[in-house]
Amino acid sequence: MRTHPELMKAIVLAAIVKLPVNTKRKLASQVPDRRERAEELLAASIVVALSQRS
């Protein structure tokens, strides 16, 4: 799938905005397990957003 870079940025930003506040905080956590879980949730949100676009 070829997506314009600006569209990809918009999709990623929309996924971040939709995350719960606690998850956003965990993205900056110093605790690796918390940060990794938040990154997994963000990645899943991006995948969902991309699949809805198709």
C-alpha cells in the first residue's frame, strides 16, 4: 500500500489522539513494561485506522 506521507502522519496523529490519557502518559514512562504495552496499543490503533481506510 502506498500512502502519501502527510496522510500517514494524519492517521498516526488521529490514532494518538484517540488513545486514553493514561496510555498517552505511559508512552513516556521510564518503566519499560508500561511503555512497551502503550506502544503495542498505539500500534494496534494505527493498524485499525489503516484497515478502516481500505
